[in-house]
Amino acid sequence: MTTTLSPIDCAKLAVAERACTFIAAGMNVGLGTGSTAAFLVRRLGERVRSEGLDIVCVPTSAATAALAREEGIRLATLDDAGWLDLTVDGADEFDPAFNLIKGGGGALLQEKIVATASNRMIVIVDASKQVETLGAFPLPVEVLGFGMDATMALLGKVLETQDVDGRRIEPRRRDGKLFTTDEGNHVLDLHLKRIGNARDLALALNQIPGIVENGLFIGMCDTIILGNVDGTVETIMASKDQSEASSSDGAGSVRLAGAE
């Protein structure tokens, strides 16, 4: 039975296919978490089976690891793989400076560790994730369960000093219970509406005892592959020495970060 993809899923599939062209035999690759990353994992599985593609992948969540095993992809821990050639992951928002909000799927800690241990980070997203200013999507913050109320109180005071338009802090829940990450921590979603200075906020958040990590990814991504609902794909490069164009049919445009 043929499955008809929604326009958004068509965009996700298109960017996953384009991202696969960056992955070559012999690479160590970080695999992100989320619905867009899942399309990438499935496409890589097809290449492993049809081409015998020899790669080693480090998953950023138990869910990604399970899907990769189903697809026959060889996995390793980050410690065993060592430094990675690249990581491919999704994002919940990105701005013209390539600042990202990640963690909607609850895997932000492993995602940030893996991205930091990579030579480059490629982000695959549909066009709805492109924003002028971060903050419409709630910012995830991973916290210890111990003293979480105290952590939330301290967090509220810190947010009063930040250039944001909202300060609502909401513990993430699933099935009526506090959401628990793969590391056994919890997630606070910060409804900030607008983040005036993402770098300053990221630094301030990680000074609060009890916060393990935040979902602001600053200065990590150098390439964004953006999919449109019509199936076209744009490769947006952070570095000006990149000029190769791409689209789903092999023709398209490359935009520099911040270009119109």
C-alpha cells in the first residue's frame, strides 16, 4: 500500500535526501533525534542496504538508536567512535545567525554533546522552522529532579534579568507525569516569546545549579538544509566559501546566512 506524504513530510524527506549526499563511506556520523532526523536515518538505511555504505553512527537518543538498528546501520558510542566527521540533526527554530532552539523531542543534552564533538553540524528543517528572532518555540531546559522547585525559583529570577518577552516556566509532562529524558532528568519549557540575546541567555542559564543543559545551540551549525512544501530544497551556508547550489531535482540556490 502506497503511503501519501503530507506537504511537510515531503519537505522533511527532501532535506533528508539532500543531507545524505554529504555522507560518504568511512565517516563517523552523529544522528539527531526527531521526525526530520528519522527520515534521514531511514534514507541512510536504504544506502547501507543498496550500496553497502560503510559508516559508523552515534545516535543522540534511545529512539534514534532503535530506528537505526532496524535500518541495519552500524552504531557506536561517542567514546568508541571518537571525534565525528559531521552530525545531522533537526531544529525547532533557527535564526539568521544560525542560532538554534533544539530539544522539542527531549534529547537536547545528548544532541549538544554529539554536535560539539563533530567537525561540522548540518541542520535539516522544513521552512516553518525559520524565524527572524528565536523564542516563539518554548526553550527546553534539562534539569535534575533533585531540588527542581528551587531550580525553577532561581531560573525565574535569572529570567527577570534577560531580554525576553515572556517568563512562564512549565515542567514538561507526558501522560500526566513529568517527562523524563534518557539520562533520567526532567525538562522545563520556557515560554519566552522573544529571545533578545541568545548567547547571553545560554550562558546565564547554565550558571544556575540544577540546570544540566539548555536548548540554545550557539555557533555549532554551519549548514542548514531547508525544505519547502513544494519539494524544493535550499542549502544555506554559514561560510562564504561555499557556493554549491542544491535542490531536490539537483538545481537550486545557496544563500549566505542572513541573506534575503
